[in-house]
Amino acid sequence: MTPFEVFKKEIYYWIEYFGLKEYEVYVEKSAEKDSDAISTAQIQHEASIVMITMYSEFFKERMPFFYIRRYAFHEVAEVLLSTVADLITNKEKMKKEREATHRIIGRLENTLFVDSYKRRFKRIPKAEEHS
Ligand SMILES: [Zn+2]
């Protein structure tokens, strides 16, 4: 599988897992880089459309599948938490929301994602192992 195929498959795994059936989810690959992000999720709540983008530039250096899958998980977690984030319109609060959301996603990556990964793929990079 190519990095993009791995990414895409993992996106749909977690969409299914969380039962995010109300969204139409598209996954694309882009060679353009408009920020430092490795991947992004754009969510249109009114239309229930999600566009998840993987920036191919970042995947040139043979990123291990573990990390590619973790980025995929990250973007789906963004979708999961986005209905709350969407309520915030104040710029200052938006910044705080981003920080808080990323703290939650970080916790989910270290627990739910890692546990699931061990079960599904058996091997995880040493640095990501928790006892
Ligand atoms: Zn994020």
C-alpha cells in the first residue's frame, strides 16, 4: 500500500468506528503546501461534508505507517470534536479551543489509538509504547 492508501483506509476505519455517518467524507492528496500541517480536515457543518487532505510533500521521506495512521486518526478526532468547536466564533476563544481540542486528541492518540494499533497491527514504534 502507498502512504496515501494507508492514510485513506485509516480515515474510513475511524469514521466507521465512531459512527460518523452523518458526514460525507472525502480524502484527497495534495502536493501543495499552504501551512506546516501534514494533514488537515475541513468540515462544512451545514452540508455535512468533510474534506480530509494529506499533504504528499510530507510523506516523501518514508514516514512509518504508524505515524501516517496516527495523522489519519487525528483528523477523524477533529471531525468527532468539531461540533463543539463549531460553536465558538470568538477569535480569542477559538485559539483556546484549538489548544484544548489538541490536548484531548493527544490523549486519545496515546490511549485509544495506540491500544487499537497494537491490537490491529501488533507492532508499534518503541518510543510510542506505554506500559
Ligand atoms: Zn489538529
